[in-house]
Amino acid sequence: MKYLLFTIVSIVDLISLGSAISQRTFQEIQEEIASYGDIAKAIINLAVYGKAQNRSYERLALLVDTIGPRLSGSKNLEKAIQIMYQNLQEDGLENVHLEPVKIPHWERGEESAVMLEPRTHKMAILGLGSSIGTPPEGITAEVLVVTSFDELHRRAPQARGKIVVYNQPYVNYSSTVLYRVQGASEAARVGAVASLIRSVASSSIYSPHTGLQEYQDGVPKIPTACITVEDAEMMSRMASRGSRIVIQLKMGAKNYPDADSFNTVAELVGSKYPEQVVLVSGHLDSWDVGQGAMDDGGGAFISWETLSLIKDLGLRPKRTLRLVLWTAEEQGGVGAFQYYQLHKANISNYSLVMESDLGTFFPYGLQFTGSDKARAIMKEVMCLLQPINVTQVLQYGEGTDISYWIQAGVPGASLLDDLYKYFSFHHSHGDTMTVMDPKQMNVAAAVWAVVSFVVADMEEMLPRS
Ligand SMILES: *[C@@H]1O[C@H](CO)[C@@H](O)[C@H](O)[C@H]1NC(C)=O
Ligand SMILES: *[C@@H]1O[C@H](CO)[C@@H](O)[C@H](O)[C@H]1NC(C)=O
Ligand SMILES: *[C@@H]1O[C@H](CO)[C@@H](O)[C@H](O)[C@H]1NC(C)=O
Ligand SMILES: *[C@@H]1O[C@H](CO)[C@@H](O)[C@H](O)[C@H]1NC(C)=O
Ligand SMILES: *[C@@H]1O[C@H](CO)[C@@H](O)[C@H](O)[C@H]1NC(C)=O
């Protein structure tokens, strides 16, 4: 009943907007989408209960157990790309090819942080991506603990010559990550010699969570790493008691010239509108800790699974369904930017861009960005997933690797699940197959396959604003 109500609201919205789509046309679209009920059930049955059960999980486990983590610029990443190129060909997919991209190459080297005062304590750290290293003897300095950029600016005179420790609370990823991205430059502006951030994580069992940081032009580059939530809070307590804290930080991090890499592409070519595209994607690179199983092995492998499921059922959508496994997402969407530059001439023929990069646990629903008309259509499509009870269409379809297309007006979708769990393991040693659940991946793959197939097969492209 809930969904009937939504439908009525959508139609009323469309009429009141004076939209180009008439009520009759929208009813026709509704009927067209409803006619995919049997196909949706067949996809769900194959993925969740049938022969493809656990396939995406098992394929992923084989890759990440064999290769391990896949940092931008590493040999591991290039091995993984070559294996995937072979896998996609052996799976019988079409137009399997690699598109060259130059990507950043940073290595962390040996690193350590030891508290010398008020007591000796060896801390768990992870250098942040693109950070410079310290001199070989390290940097030994007194600590200034702050909880926000505001506090840093208020206490700017005290920061000179110190190691700034940020003990910022975790609010949500998109706002708290600014401390990771900008923390070093903000500290350097007020004369700090290094900075350490409290890991950007929703929970912690003494786990550092790395990620990219960005130096700003004209600001001195200082070494920067993340520490655990536990150590950040402890230093905050020590400082508030007036204790003097001294840390010796050693980091062997180095930046090397850009390396050669590839976006990995495969297709099911459309039967009627082969030039038109629905894109499904995840990224193959990861950080250099854990296995990169969750971020973003899961997203990459349910995207591959989507094409496998549709092929196994002998289906071929009218539009081309294109799988892209991005390279160097973690370095700021480098592969995705290259892909956009290369393919944007065809932007008018992209119906929908999809990216799964927030986990492949049991999905809450689909996050979507697009016109009201397109959203109304996506709500109808999601009704096809009633048998597995994943029917919500939420806001914010954005993801790093599809953002270029979305900003240029192409509708975009991403998979939403338990973000508290996701950001507990994100960019840490804990991102391994142990976090992944085959049954949840089956459902995530079914959602991904039903949505992408139906949008690729409907008579018309999704309407834009
Ligand atoms: C899929 O994984 C689940 C959970 O581990 C297990 O119970 C089930 O037997 C597996 N199915 C197949 C076909 O291996
Ligand atoms: C994250 O938190 C900030 C600050 O409270 C808020 O403005 C923003 O809307 C939140 N973002 C999301 C995606 O929830
Ligand atoms: C753009 O689309 C045309 C077909 O419409 C295709 O031949 C061409 O290869 C595409 N170009 C790129 C860069 O994707
Ligand atoms: C888009 O696809 C149509 C056919 O579906 C084709 O005629 C047109 O040339 C394509 N546009 C671009 C920019 O490739
Ligand atoms: C279906 O999902 C909704 C949330 O999207 C949840 O509240 C409800 O309990 C679920 N129903 C079943 C039968 O699992």
C-alpha cells in the first residue's frame, strides 16, 4: 500500500509541475516497468536462491586472498587488473578491454609513533596517502591537542613547532573526513611540524583508518598520519590535565612518479540501442592494509555479478550494459576522471550511471540523484524488488567515480546499506573477507542487476532535468 501511495503522489507531482510527461504516459511507463516482474523474480531467484548463490562472494574471496590489498601504483593492483581482464573474458562478456590511466604512486614505508612523555607508549598509526616522510631520525616534538579547526585557529600561537593532534568527534564521513584531507595543511599554516588525526571511523577496536590527504599550494608540507580513536581521546584527557605530551614520529613515506594503470571495461551490448549506456561500477584499487574486500571489492564484484546474472539468464537489454572497474578511486577518482574525459562526448547517450562503494551488506535501498520524473520512474523500478524487501529510493546518488556524470546531468544511483558497519572497517587492517557476508552480497547483486537491467531495457532513457 505504501508504494501505491508513493505512485499517486508522484503522478500528482508530475502534473502539478506541468511536466512534459503526461499522466497517461507515466501510466504507460508504470505498466512497462510492472511487466518486468517475472524477469526481476528470475534474477532474484538465480542470485539469492539459485545456481549463482554466493558466486560474487566466492569470486571476490579468491581474488583478494590471492592478491591482497591493491594500492594505487602497486604491483598488486596491476596483477588484479590483469586477472580481472582474464576473468571477464572467460565469463563470456563482450568488448572486454583496458583503458590506460596514469595514477599516483605513493608508498608508506616503515612508520612508527612513540609517546615519550608523560609515559612511554607505542601507538598504532597509518600514514595518510600522499604524505611526505620524516627525516630518518624522525620528528620529536611536543603535542598540541585540538578538537576542531576552530580550536586550532584560536590556539594558533601554541601550535608553532608542535605536532598537532586532532581529536575531532565523528559526526559523519563527509563532514569529519575534512580533518583527514585538510588537517596537515591547516596545522602547517600555523607552524606545526607534523599532524596526527583521530581516525575517521564510526567505531574502533584500536584500529587506525588511513585515507587520502591533500597538501595545499603555498603551504609547507608536513608529515601526517592517523592514530586510533583510543589514543586521540587519551591524549585529549592528558592535555586537559595539563600533562606535557611528547611524541617521536617516524615515517618512511615516499611519493614516486605516476604509474601506468587501467580502467577495466566489459559489456553486454544492447540489442536495439547499442550506443546508449547504463553503467555499473565499483573500484578495483584499495588502500594497502587489510584486503580491500569491502572497499571496494564488494562493489566491484556485485557489478561484475550483474552482467553474469543477466547473461546466465539469456537476457540482453536494449541498451548496452557497461561494467567499469575503476582504478585509483582512493587517490581521488583518478580513473573515473580519465574515463569521463574520454567518453563525455557521448554523454547524451548515458541513461544511468551506478556505483557501489558504500558496502555490499544487506541494502537499505538505492540512493538516487536525478530529475523528479526520473525519481518517480526509479521508485517504480524498485517496486520490482518487493520480493526481497529492498524498495526504498533515497537521496544523494553521488559517489566519487560517478560524480562527474551526475554533475553534468546524468541520473546516478548508488547502493546504501549499514554505514555504521562500513565506517567501522573502512581503510583499516580490518577490511577483509571476514566482514563480508555471502547472503548479503547475493541480495546486493540482485538489486544491482534488476535496477540496471530494467533501466537498460526500458523503451526510453531516464529523463533528465
Ligand atoms: C552460501 O553461503 C551461506 C552462508 O555462508 C551458506 O549457508 C550456503 O550453504 C552457501 N550456499 C552455497 C550454494 O554454497
Ligand atoms: C553530516 O554532518 C553535517 C554536520 O552536522 C551535516 O551538515 C550534513 O548534512 C551531514 N551529512 C550527511 C550526508 O548526513
Ligand atoms: C561514442 O558512441 C559511439 C556510438 O554512438 C561509438 O562509436 C564511440 O566509440 C563512442 N565513443 C566513446 C569514446 O565512447
Ligand atoms: C546516441 O545514440 C543514437 C542512437 O541511439 C545515435 O544516433 C547518436 O549518434 C548517439 N550520440 C552520440 C553523441 O554518440
Ligand atoms: C522491509 O524493509 C523495511 C525497511 O526498508 C523494514 O522496516 C521492514 O521490517 C522489512 N520487512 C520485512 C518483512 O523484512
